[in-house]
Amino acid sequence: MMNTDQLVQLFRQAVPAQSIISEKTSLRVYESDGLSAYRQPPRLVVLPTSIAQVQDVLAICQQHAIPVVSRGAGTGLSGGALPHKDGIVVSLAKMNQMLAVDPLNRIAKVQSGMRNLAISEAVESLGLYYAPDPSSQIACTIGGNVAENAGGVHCLKYGLTLHNVVSLKMATMEGDLIDIGANCLDWPGFDLLSLMIGSEGMLGIVVEVTVKLLPIPECAKVIMGIFDSVKNAGDSVAGIIGNGIIPAGIEMMDNLAIRAAEDFVGAGYPVTAKAMLLCELDGTETETDDQIRQVETLFRDNGAIDTRVAKDEQERALFWSGRKAAFPAMGRISPDYYCIDGTIPRRSLGHVLTEINNLSEKYQLRVANVFHAGDGNLHPLILYDANVPGELNKTEELGSKILQLCIDVGGTITGEHGVGVEKIGEMCIQFSDHEREQFHRIRHCFDPKSLLNPGKAIPSLARCAEHNAMHVHHGQLPFPQLERF
Amino acid sequence: MGSITESIAGNIEDQLQQQVLAARQSSTPLAICGGNSKTFYGREIVGQPINVAQHSGIIDYHPTELVITARAGTPLREIMALLEKNNQMLGFEPPLFSDSATLGGAIASGLSGPSRPFSGPVNHFVLGVTVLSGRGEVLRFGGQVIKNVAGFDVSRLLVGSLGCLGILLEISLKVVPKPATELTIVLHHADADAAIVSMNTLAGKPVPISAAAWVAGKTRIRLSGSKAGVTAARRAIGGKVDAEGAAFWSGIREQTHGFFKVDRPGNRPSKQSGKQLSQPLLLRSSVAPATKMFCQNKCQLIDWGGGLRWYSCTERDDNRDSSVQEFEDAVKSARGYVTRFRNGDRKSEVFAPLPDMILKFHQRLKNQFDPDGILNPGRMYRAL
Ligand SMILES: Cc1cc2nc3c(=O)[nH]c(=O)nc-3n(C[C@H](O)[C@H](O)[C@H](O)COP(=O)(O)OP(=O)(O)OC[C@H]3O[C@@H](n4cnc5c(N)ncnc54)[C@H](O)[C@@H]3O)c2cc1C
């Protein structure tokens, strides 16, 4: 294996010295993403500033069989940007510009390292915005969003990254620079665009993204529903959707989350409530008022003990501030927390939340729930202390139990954060050998040497044999009766 | 064809699997058929028919989940009727072209109706599939929930793949509530460019547009949503309400609108030559919606707020090639794509050629899903 100096020399052929980080302490910044329980410094970090440099870097990696992990802002929550011990990290952070805006066609072409929120800010004067709004949107990059198919508070109505990206430019390991998708509304051939979105950096490095821009709604209002049972809150969500209303967003918080957020930002949340819903409606002024009234009635019909409508823009921001700060708020009440991302059919909300509660008691670990209730995308946050010996293991075991529960009710192990290194074991439960094999074959089409993000997202057969062996009871696979949806 | 029981479905699935395995053994190409409503689409192929229509029935539907799961052979009509009863609908408004149209065919052909620019194409609504690959393996991808990022998004890769990668067995779709109010307004734009600018300017405003098209000097804008929202938008946009609005949209979706009819004046066989004309070649071009009108001399219908330009080439055989060429060149320089949608020579390529670099990945994927090349070989491209 090459030593660090040799490696630096090698990549100097592709990028200038100031675009390479090799010094130990500086590398530490890159040793993990938002899932900080996993850490591994890379051999080097390379920060290309042009497409040509990205291609040159990949050519070197391909020739010398060096693993590559691409990285946007490192806010990922599944260890997707966790470095490989023998590999390099390619950070897209310096490629962060908007390249073109076409207001009449309502699209913008941006470099993949551009921050999500910066896109909306740049086109705001045109009355347009980029809809997907992950809570991390101040920091996360559009390239990272594409890799994870990121969602946000407003994706119930406006869709995920998938629904809001029209084309990509991607550099492959074999040296191709390919345009995928088009500025038209469709294009010939297979839908490679959908294949790329959510592919967790395993098929190529995305260098440019053309996003769809939407008109900023005339008016947005938010209503808070306060409940004395989680079940009533869950039923309200089904009630709203069953009545043909698609809110811009509908988020749920349970008591622990409400209290933590309230302590942190003072959003005026009801600290004794068992559950709270924040429901945002948008459209024209009269339309929004109409719908707010309908939702208010539905909340009450489903047993809400109180409702509040934010009276102005300022109060709307205040209502949301607690939800948006929910993660850091957890950081204040617990040394560490672990965020789960399972998605379930909405009708199972009550059952799953009750089961999570039971598991929480069994494992003696607190679990707070803050999540995208409208799409059934749960984010149980397990509170733990990594300094207590064995607690991280216990946490991971509880997390795995929760994901099994999600699969059990017909859901999935990840709604928006991706598999990464974190849920690789659960992939063995959700997919059969044949299905995982097919994933590997697809990967092989684009990266024949498997150098991009090796060891992530799709477990090897051997790995699953090992995983399932651990979970076999009385000679039976877990949940043999389940549909592997 | 009504629903079938679980066990019959299981048997059908087994039979289909056996057929694929046998075809692999004998290297026999298979031509997948559902309701035969879209046989005209794609290239003409030779293959032993493998029939999916009998694999029918709605498996799961919970209105409050906004998700429906059905077998690929289920008639679209049956699905639409059930949704209608629950005040819901398919958000991508698929063209049926015949009552026999099946869900599998709609997904495999990937055709979306007039709402495409505003509520998204077919693939945005597909949540999961069960597919029988060319290897003879039954595989499930995606799921029945709205958000799911576990594994590559194979279910959407299969949308519009014309059966070249696998035989769809079951499909889960996201469905949408029917809008409380819907109306169509007509604006007069003699000039197509004025219509294109108008449709795209409106699409950039927060108004509840669900379709926009221009044909024969008239722009039609469909508004869908709450009563208050639609009324406000109607007032802001102006124009007259089209009482026949709903019929207009289904006419362009199903291609029963006069524009698509063979017997328009000028389409009739020439009396003098007495020569029987072949059916007009229907060209479909997809361009960035605000693209200026090209080939002014060619009668076009514009849908998708400018993104879709239909041209029915009625030229006589001797002039046809140059006319088609002219249209294709114009679309190409607008960086769009032409499909020879209906009629004409179906043995040659009918879809716009793929760049070599992109074709390479198509071939590799085909090879990984269908290594013996037995599933609808050549239906999309000769090389696939
Ligand atoms: C507080 C907080 C809140 C969050 N809220 C949400 C939320 O509401 N919704 C949501 O979906 N997610 C959320 N996330 C998760 C995270 O922000 C998203 O997954 C985001 O998309 C990651 O973007 P990033 O630029 O940080 O990517 P990174 O973390 O750097 O990378 C993520 C993955 O993308 C790959 N990648 C990055 N750039 C490229 C590229 N150019 N080409 C190819 N592959 C690439 C990496 O290899 C890695 O596998 C949250 C995270 C935090 C910390």
C-alpha cells in the first residue's frame, strides 16, 4: 500500500496541493457524518473544483483500485459518507455554485455541492423555490439530497428529491460523464434518473443537478392540534387525508419531544400533552382559511383537547421553530441520541408507537418521537449515553427491533435517511437473496470494480448469512410469513 | 375479467415463471401482452406471446393510506372505478386507448396524461413492484409506503421500460384525492408562441393549474382544487369557462380529439392518384415547455403546458420522409426528443436514438435483468 506522501503525489496529478487534505488532525473533520457513532478517518480528502478534476480523481482511483466515498455536507444520518479506511473522500463542498436559472421553464442548474437552502434563496426574487426541505437544509447539499432521495416537512404535498429533480450530470468510475434525465418532461430509454436518485453514492459522483422550481404559495398557515393520546393524533392524520385534504406538511411530536423542544426554544408548546400535531396548509388566502377550518374540525372530531392557529407569520415561524430544533433539543436532554427512520402505513401508527413504548421500557432507554406523520415516516430518537459501557449496543439492538416492527406492519427500514452502513443488517431482512443480488448486478453496470462507497447500502450474501444466522430462532428465519415490502 | 383468488394468482405466477424459465432454456423470445391496448407503441417484435391479463385483481386498498396494490393484469377501468367510489383517482391520468388496458401496460409503457407537468409522471406514483425478471426470478422492490429509500429504486426503473427488463406482476401506486372543484377556461391565442408564453407564465404563479394545452388557436387551462382556490384563479386568469372541458381533456388523452382523427380534411386518400394512403404517422415530441414553436407550417397540438408537441404527419408517402426529417431536426435543435408514436414503419427505430454512452448502460442493465434477451427483445430499441 502507498504511504500518504505517495498518495498525495498521485492525486496532485488531478488537483492542486491546496485541494488535498492529508494531515491527521484535519482529516478528523471527515471521519464521520451525522451518524457520529461510526468513525473512520480516510487516507486523504480531495476537494475538486471542477468536473474535469472530479473525473481525473476518479480515473486515478479506478486505475489504482482506491475506494472512493463522496461527501456533500456530511449531514447524512446513516453513515453514507463514512470514509473507507483504505480510501479517499471526495468532497464536493467547493463546487457550490448555481450555474443557470431558467425562470420560464422553472428549472435551475446547480453544482452538486450547493446547499439546499441556498437554491431557494437564490431564486426567491423570481417568486420561485426548491420544494424539498430536509430539516438540515441550511447545511446539506443537493448532491447529498440526490444520493439519499431526501425528503422534508413539505414532501407530503410537494414530493421528495425524486419528484423535484429533472436531470443530473454524473461522472462514472470508468471515466464517462453522462447526462441523465432531461430538461424536457420525458426522454427516451430507461428511467435512469430514478435509479440514480437514492443510490447512496454507489453509481457515480453527481456533479451537476437541474432542479424543478415551484411558485411560492401565496399564503401558508399552520394549525396546532393538542391531544391526550397518541392514537387520537394518529387518527386525525388519517382523517385529514381521508377527507381529501393534502396538507403541505403534517408533523407529530410526542410528550418527551414536546417537552425537550419547549425547554430549548420556548415555542409555546403544550408540555403536558401526550401528542401534538403541526399541520401546515397553503394556497390562496381564502383556500387556506377554508382548509384550516376543516382541519380544526377534524382535529376536534378525533378528540383533540385543544387547537391553535398561528395568527401571523411570526407565530407560524415560532410554531415550527420547536419542531425544527427537535434534534438539537434532544442533544440537551441526553448525551447521545440515535435517530431511526422506518416508514409504516399510516393506519399502523397507533400500534407501532405503542410497541415502541413497550420496547423502550423493556430496554430501559428513553425514546422520543418526532416525525413526518403525513407520510408515516417515523423518527424515533433513542436517547443514550455512549460513555455508559454497553449502552450503544443496547441502543442499536433496540433500533433494530423498531425497524423489524416497521417491516412487520408492511413498512420499510428507511424512509429518507438511506441504508448507509447503519441499516445494512436490516437489508437482509427486507430483501431476499435474489433481490440483493440484483442490486449488486445493477451496481456492477456502473461501477464494475465496486470502488464507490464499498461495504455500504447493499449487504453481501456472506454478510446476510452471518446477520440472519444471528437472528435465527429455532431454525426459523425471523418473520418468515412477512411480505418483504 | 374479475378478480381471482390468491391461490389462482399463485398458480398463474408459477405458470408465468415456468414460461420464462422454459424460454430461457430454449432461447425463445417472449412478447409480453396485457390488454393489447398499446400494441401499436414501440417497435414491432416477433415473440411467443406471454399473457399477463389473467393475472388480475386488486390486492390491497386503504383509501386513507392513498395507496392501492393490484396485479398487473387488472383492467385500469376496474381500478379507476374503485378509486372513483372513494373520491380518489390516479394522479397521472393514464391514457387507456381501449377498455382492455391493464395496469401493467400503463406502467410498462410509462405514458402520462395531461396532468403530467403539474402533478408528475407515472413513475412519481409508483411505490413498489413485484417483477418476474428475465432470469425467471420473482423479485419485489419498493413497497406500499410513500417514502422508501431502501435499495436502488428498481420499481421506478421498470416504469416505461416496455417489458424489456421484466414482467410486472404486482404494482403499488400512490393515489390522490379527487379535487373538490375542476373547471377549464379557454383563452384565444391565434399564435402558438403567445400560448406557450402564457401557459408557462401561469405555471410559474401559485395558481392550481392541472393541465394546459393549445390547439387550433385556443389555449385551455384546467384548474383543479378547492372551490375557493379555483374561483380565485379563474378570476385572475380571465377567459371563458369551457362547458366541454372534461371531454376536451379526455379527448386529447385518449387521442379521440379531432386533431388525432385520420379523416380530418386533408387526411383523406387523394382521389386523383387513387392511391391508398397509409395511416398518418403520429409524432410525439418532448421539449422544454417554454420552447418556441418550431415548424410553424406543420399543424401541431401542444399539451403539457408546452412540453409535448404532437404532429400528425399526413403527407403522402413520397413527401413523408422529408417532412418527418424536418420535424425531427427541429426538435433535435430544440434539444428535445421525438417518438414515432403511432403508425409508420415499426420495424425501424421509433424512439429517438440514445447517445452511445447512455446506450451502453442500457445494454448492461438489460443484460443483468434479462441475460438471454428473451423479454420483449427490440420493443424499445433494436439493440435492447
Ligand atoms: C439535524 C438533521 C436533520 C435532518 N433532517 C432530514 C430531513 O428532514 N429529511 C431528510 O431526508 N434527511 C434529513 N437529514 C439527513 C441528511 O441531512 C440528508 O440525508 C442529506 O441529504 C445529506 O446531505 P449531505 O450533503 O450532508 O450529504 P452527505 O452526508 O455528505 O452524504 C450523504 C450520502 O450521499 C453521498 N453523496 C454526497 N454527495 C454526493 C454526490 N455529489 N454524488 C454522489 N453521491 C454523493 C455520500 O457518499 C453519502 O452516501 C437530517 C440530518 C440532520 C443532521
